[in-house]
Amino acid sequence: MDNRSPRQIRVGVATADITPPLGTHLSGSGMGDHRPAREVLDPLHARAIVFASGDRRVAIVTLDVTIITADYTARIRAAISDATGIPPEAIMVHAIQTHSAPSLGYFMLDPDFPLETTPETEYLRGCERAYADFAADAAARAAIRAAETLQSVRLGLGRGIVGDQAFNRRGVRRDGAIIMPKPLGRAVQPLGITELCYLEGPIDPEVGVLCAMGTDDRPLALLLHHTCHPVNVFGHPETYTAVSADWPGAWAAEMQAAMGNEVVPVVVNGCCGNINPWHPFDPDCTPDHRRMGRVLADMTARVVERMTYSDSGVLDWRIRHVPLAYRDIPPARQQEVDAILAASPQPPRQANGEVDPRWFLAASTSSVELCRQREPEFLYEVQVFRIGDLALVGLPGEPFVEGQLAIKVGSAAPYTFVAHLTTQYVGYLPTREAYRRGGHEANAEVTYWAKLAPGSLETVSEAAVEMTGEVFG
């Protein structure tokens, strides 16, 4: 006879190693350049955590990769659902966005863009499917194992504040233009970044912690939340082609070192579309993913020390597809794109062997129109899970942190963690003000990674707040 309370929380966890072989293309570098992995600085993992209460279950799968596209999310969800019975809409798939890893799915150009590739040039689409297939299958198997190992736990929730590891990366110059401040050292910037006037927006300093404590009073799993681009390793010239899970991986490793290898730390990276770990006011700053992991782990330990726990809780979920408009391509830009692609339908190479960046930008702009033709409005998937007193919000793409902060302020939940880069490739979701300023995330070329219309971030944030009210109503 099962004597469990109908609201007794159970948790299962599992991990899989998804470290790529050397030579695998690493994503996140930009316009069609090739970055074959030359060394492994840290292993990559897929981590899965399944929560159950009564007959309801939700699964969270995180991958130490740069991007995941909708086709690979669908593949992972289907495999998990077929094996476990967990509904696909109750499965959240999240890429932490380390820039020192491969991606799952073609994301650099629209799938309908007529780019001819070979196995040697497949990287131009942003992904090599041999690796993506391997990682997706490993992630699904991890979630299936997690669902098979459910055990009763008590849940604790807490938060701390760390405000010196992440920084708004959109610097406003004295002429009003946007720059991305980078630490280049005193030899290059002896007086600091003197053209920097101020930073455009905020950060989110929260370190969110959910701890699943086993019946033996040992932590079984941690769900950890912080917000920052994982580009510490990527930003070093000497580790530009190294494989690493960056600060999320370092944070997870530190927690296992402190609590034991049996605990599974699952990191959800927040809306970091405009957040970097590069100190804008210290040109001598040396990005260090392991130092950042230690700082976050130290705060996590202090949060866990002060937690109280409950052995029951409500599980619920919602999923909504929010229609979003695309940006308009200015006529002059469209004429320029048409001329470039008419002259070179396939990518021309420069003397160094890399693709001409003007061609790649043109192909990226053309991809926006191809996406519009296939899908007149972009259907943006928002997920909200309720796990006891926690609302976990999944947002595709790279929303600016202002959207996350609006969700947290408006959320009906006592605790709210937001995971960006869930489900599908979207590109950036800047604020309305950021569109007026331009910059990489809202560029005038109207690229595939900057394709959604102004107001999209605000629309998505409002939908997410409404959905937290539904699951906590």
C-alpha cells in the first residue's frame, strides 16, 4: 500500500557526459568562422531533474551547449515522453549558452536558406549534426533515468545576492552609441575605457537555490539560478578553442566538491542577453570561470545553511505560444542584401579562408524574410512550471535582463527562476529603448539573431507574469 501524501514531493536526477571529441565545431563566435575544439578545459554534461507529486511529473533537462533549436527540443521531448509518459509540455529543455561548446541544431541561418554545405562546411549553419544527435540522445536517456529513480525529498528554497560577477554589457559612449566593454588591460587602456559614459541597463544579482534533501538528510539535487553570459573562457585568446561549461559548469563542480558527488547540481542561466562577466570599469579584469563558480558556490552554501524544508508541494505547468512580429527590413538594406547574394549565391572566402562577413550578414538578413514567409508571426513558446513555492519560467532566445526583472517583480510566486534559451532558437529580445540605440543585439542590418520587432520582450514578459498567476491562482 502507498502511504505517501498526494502532495509528497519526489525527485529523480541523472547526468550524462556530452563532451565533444576534439575537432568538433564550437558555436557562439559569430559570422561563419570555424572553431574546431583544440582542447578540453572542462567536461560538458546534460543534467536532468524530474519532480513528481501524486501522478503529476515535470522534467527539466539542461545541456552545456550554446544553442538548441526547436527540432532538437522536439526530439528530446518525444524520447522522454514515449519512455516515461511525462507530457511533452511538462518537459523543459534549456541550453546554458556556454560559448565554448557546440550547438544542437542549425541556427546561424534560417533552415530554408539555400546554403550548400559538405561535412567539412556544415559548421556554417552553426552545428554539426553528428554531435547534436549524440548529445540529444544522451540528454533524453538522462531524463529517462531520472524518472526511474524518484525518491521522496523535502524541498528548500532560498536566495542570496552576488553583485560583482556579472555586468550589463551595453555601454553607452559619450556620443550615445553602444559599445561592448571588454577588459583589455592597462597597456591598451591605461586610463580605463574612457569612451564609456555609463551602462544602459541593470543586472539581476540573485543567486536562486532550490535544494532537494533526501530522507537521509543529504542533498540529492540542487536547482541553481544566476544570470550571466558564460563567456569567461571564450573571452581569452588562449582558450578560444577550448571546450568548457564556463561558470555554470564550475558552479556545479564546486557544489559537488562541497556536498559530495552524489548531488546533482542543475544550473539554469537567466536572461543574459545584455549581461557579461567582463568588468566594464576594470581594464585589468581577467575573466575566470572557476573563480566565478567559487563565488556562486560560497553564496549557495550560505543560502542552504539557512533553509527550511517542506516535504509536500504542488506541481503544475502551463505552456503558451505567443505570436510576435518581425522587424521590418529597410528598403535600402534589402537592396544591398539582394545585390550581395545575387553576386555570390554561395559564401565567398577571404584570403584567410573565412567567409566574407558582408556576405554572411546579408545571408542573415535574408533569413529573416525566409522565416517571415514560412511563419508570418513568430510563435514564441513560454513555459511556466510550478514546483512548490517556485515558478520556473522558460523563455527561448536571449531576452534582455529587464524582461526577467519584470517577471520577477510581477510574479505571483514566492520564488521565481527564469531560464533563457529554452525550446527554440530565437535570437535577442532587447528592450524598446535598446532598439533605438542599436548595437550588436539590435543591429541596423536586421540579422537573424536580431529579427523580432520592438515590444516583443515586453509582450513575452507580460505573458509570463500572467502564467505565473495561473499556476499560483
